[in-house]
Amino acid sequence: MIIMQNDYTDLITVDELCELMMISRNAAYRLLSSGKLRCFRFGRIWKIPRQSVNDYIREQSFLA
């Protein structure tokens, strides 16, 4: 039997996204709503995998 352990600290909030990317909350919500950044909602709360932020930055900066 394989037991998977998830580290949920890899999920960040909108406020943390704003800090990481140095953007406003409005810009963050536009980015999340656009689908350009992988994320999901749990009720009214957005959850963003930290890796998806890294992937988005890499794609946008042509470092991929």
C-alpha cells in the first residue's frame, strides 16, 4: 500500500500571491480569474499551488 503525504504549505493565499509577485489584490484576482495561473477555489477562498506561481513566472519571462 502506498501512502501519499501532502505538504499543504505548498498552497498559498491571494495575499501571499500579491507579496510574491508584487501585485495588487485586483491584479491577483484578474490573474486567477483568467485561468493563466493554475488554482482552485474552496468556497470563496482561492488556493494557489506555489509551483503554479513558479511555472507562470517562468513562462512569462521566457525562461521555460
